[in-house]
Amino acid sequence: MKLIKLNAIDSTNDFLKDMSRNEVVENFTTVVAESQTKGKGQMGSIWNSEQGKNIIMSTLVNDVLKDASDIFHLNVAISLAVIEVLQDLNIPKLSVKWPNDIMSDTKKLAGILIENSFKSDNRIESIVGIGLNVNQKDFILLPKATSLSIVMKKEYDLDDLLNKIVFQIRKNCALIVSGQSELLWKEYHQKMFKIGIPVAFEDVNHNQFMGIIQKVTDEGKLQIIVEDDSIKTFGIKEITMLY
């Protein structure tokens, strides 16, 4: 693994994308920063992080996805890579809140943003951005956030965690390449936040309703049984879970 360490950067995802445009970049090259000024989350949200307290990283993933229909396989693999590392640390009540927020109980530990590019030679290049709250203890403006340090009452070595996450990413990506994605999907559904229990949602028109998560489809959409017992499917920007 090629590792690039930066002090401050606008966005590790953007930095790695620029690198890839201008030079040949080794697969699984990882950029990590102590702080970033324009960290991005799902749907354009901002990822804020105290300097030097957390993992802010982006990893280049090539030669894993073969077709556009397989794109969500990578989301599944990356979400589980983070969860598997945290399981080894005995972090309690871990789950994946669709599509790929990592939770401990009802608090968010990590966010993942994957940006895919379709190349002229039909390759799919993915930039995997991960923000993991590790040693930060102040989340006054983020009441639904937490960190490993808060949960476990101890501090962690960031370099050690980073290496373990990249190792697990490579391991899970190898399952996709070898045609064993169903193993990842099975675990992903087992780890889903609030799956199988009634929970409130809000759609883009601000209509609230109760539903029960059934599964995530191969395309990465959320399948929910709604109050009239019909099954509806929602894309990432079409629904918000209220919890």
C-alpha cells in the first residue's frame, strides 16, 4: 500500500482524484490527512473533524468493479471493512445505517463516500472516502455523533487503525473480484441498522410515515414495507430515516 500523509487539505477524495488524472496511481493508494476544510459526506453534507483526532482517508480502488450494475457491491464491501475492524476492537452494537454510515448503538461513528468514475477503456475507478471518529470527544454541534474514545473510554493509535482498515478493504474487494459478493451482502443485511423493526421515515416532500426495512437491492436502493403492507423502494436522495 502506498500511503500519502498530509497535514491539511481541502478534501482527500479530491486530492486523490487529481493525482489519478495526472499520473498512474498504484491500486489501493491511500491519502490520509490530519484535517480537511471541505470534507464531504452523502448528498453534499459536510464532514467536520478535529485536527489530528480522527481518521480522514481516501483510497483508490481499481480493477474491482466490472460493470455499472455492480457499483453498490463496493459500498457493501467498504462498510463491512470498517465494521470488521471495529468488531475486533470490541466496539459495541455496531451496524450500518443505509447506505453506509457506521453506527454504535444510535450514534454515528463513521461516514463513507464513494465516488466512481467510468473510464474510456470501460474501467471503473473508485475513490473511497472514509471519516472515522476516533479520539475526538467534543460533538456539541453533532448530537448524533460519537467516537471510539467516547464509547470505549480510551484513545487509539490512528496509524494502526488506518492500516487495519486498508487491509480489510483489500480483503473484501478480493471477494468481489472472485465472485463471492453474496457473502458480503449476507453480512451487510445482518448488520443493517433498524432492519426488520418499525421506524419512521420522511420522503422528499416532507411526508412522514412508518415502515419496516426489508433489504437493500442490488442497485443500492432501500426496500421498505409501508403502512398499507405494500413494498416500496427508495433511492439514497429520496428518503430520510427519523430516529
